[in-house]
Amino acid sequence: MNDPKKRLLGMTLPELKAMAVELGMPAFTGGQMAQWLYGKRVADIDEMTNLSKQNRERLKAVCEVGRMDPVDCQRSADGTIKYLFPVETSSPTTHHPSAKVETVFIPDGDRATLCVSCQVGCKMNCLFCQTGKQGFEGHLTAADILNQIFALPEAEQLTNIVFMGQGEPLDNLDAVLKAIEILTADWGWAWSPRRITVSTVGIRGKLQRLLDECDCHIAVSLHAPSHELRSELMPAERAMPIAETIELLRGYDFAHQRRLSFEYIVFEGVNDTLAHARAIVKLLQGLDCRINLIRFHQIPDVPLRGTDDATMLRLRDYLTQHGCFTTIRASRGEDIQAACGMLITKSEK
Ligand code: SF4
């Protein structure tokens, strides 16, 4: 049986150069491949026309670009599009050839944001999240993460990328950092890291590495200002309490180009009182950050309800008046289950 072809998508410049040399080509051919793959987003080795025909044939014998088109798409009345992408999960114990993830394209005036996934399912098991209910099925490779961007029909329109889809980025940090390196390197897609936001619950040891190794914006899933309440909503709080996360964040500069935000889904009668708002102000005092209040989108079998608009406005105003710049995030794609916390894909096992 022939070995499966290696996927060029997801390889860094040094990896592409090493591949070129291994196949008997000059190392600079790796740089040309990077330009075709990431600068010009070609889907086929034959499109790399400044490689000699002989070199293209050598490359095609063992490699492929590895782009995989979405297998399904749903369009919301508000213009949001949810794509279903096939992936090759990297963990051999959880490998499912049929694994898929959801990716959400959100056009908004002159902005267009893509919400990408980094795992099939998630281990974090947040009470309010469909992906958490799905459980964990595997890590995406850097190629799988990049494929959601490079095989997107609207890739040219993108202005922002957020790692807020399925999975916890810090739990698959090597692949996430590798994808970000390829997106932001001069030899890669050459995007500014300021157009990329990584969202996280906070994981000890990993958050510091993320902050040290990339310049992207950071969004922390807060959802509750106290250890007790956050533990009930998010089991990850027991492993890394929010107070520890905040202390760590205080050691970094968010006053200039890099932005820090806190995501706060508002649940009726759970985390939506002025006492909660006061606790948030106290917790975040002195940090350069913004808060995004998010409406809860009802999911099955979860005893939580979204709060009403008047309470959302009251919270926003209190927080803003007390020094925390706060916005209410518009809900997008709810009619196609593409909104925050609603993504779910089960493999056909
Ligand atoms: S909210 Fe994020 S971290 Fe929590 S279960 Fe869902 S995908 Fe995982």
C-alpha cells in the first residue's frame, strides 16, 4: 500500500526547505512553495509555475497541497455562514477519518470575521456550551486549522480571525501557535497579529507561553467574577482560578497595540446582578481591558437562561461608568446554530 501523501499546507518555511532538499531540490524552492501556498493560496502543486516541471513531478510523487473544501454550509438570515470542514485529527487514539469541525464566517459592514475551531469537541466541559457537551474527539493539526481559512470561499474578504470556535486553543497550543506563525510570518500569509484574537479559559503553564510566543489579542472567558460561581459554570476554574489568570495578565502590556478582552455570557439570576458587576470591577481593577457581554443562546438540557435586554444594558452602563469599557456583543447566526456556544459536530464512529 502506498504511503499517504504529505500535506504541504501547515508546513513552516524551514519544513518546506527541508522537504525540498530531501527531494533533491535547492533549499530556496521551499521559499517558492511558501509563496504559492500562503501568499497566493494555490490548491494544486501544478499551479506553482516557477518550479520546474521536473521538480513539480518530484513533489507530487510524495506531497499534495492538502486543501479540503467544506462539505456543507448553512446561511443565516443575518448573512452569517457556517461551514463544515473535514479534518485529520492528530491524536492516533482519537482519529476519526470522518471528523469534522464548524467554522463561522461573520460579515459585518467593512469587517469580515472568521471564527475558527482548533479541536473536534472540547475537554473543558463548560456548562453553557454545546461543544463542551460533545466531549473531546481530537486535536486539529496546524494544517486543519489553516484549511478553515485557506479553503474558505470568502478568504479574500477576511479582516479578522478569532480562535473562538470549537475547542480550547491552549489545550492544542503547539498547533495553534504554528498556525499563527504561518498566518503572520513574512514568508506566510503576512497578516498582522493584531487581526487575530485567541480566546481561552486560561490553563496554567500554557497561557504564559501563548502570551510570550505570539502578539495576538487575547480574550479570556470570564463568565463569573468569583471562584465559586466560575467553578460551577466552568470546571477549568478549579485547575486555574481566575484570580491567578488575572495576576499573570497583569505582567503583560495591553495598553498599546495588543488588546485584552473578557468575554462574559450573561445568565438570568446567576451572574447578572449589580453585586456581580461590582465584583468584576474589583477583579479587573487597573488592567487595560474591555469587557464583551454576550447573550446566552439556549442549548438543550441546560438549566440556564439568558438575561433580558434591560439587565444587559444596566450591567454595561455600570461597568463602563466604573472604568471597564464594556460592549454588548451582537448575536450572529443563531438561526443556524452558529452563535456563541452553539457549535457541535459528532463524528460518525
Ligand atoms: S466554551 Fe470553549 S472552552 Fe468551554 S467547552 Fe465550549 S469550546 Fe470548550
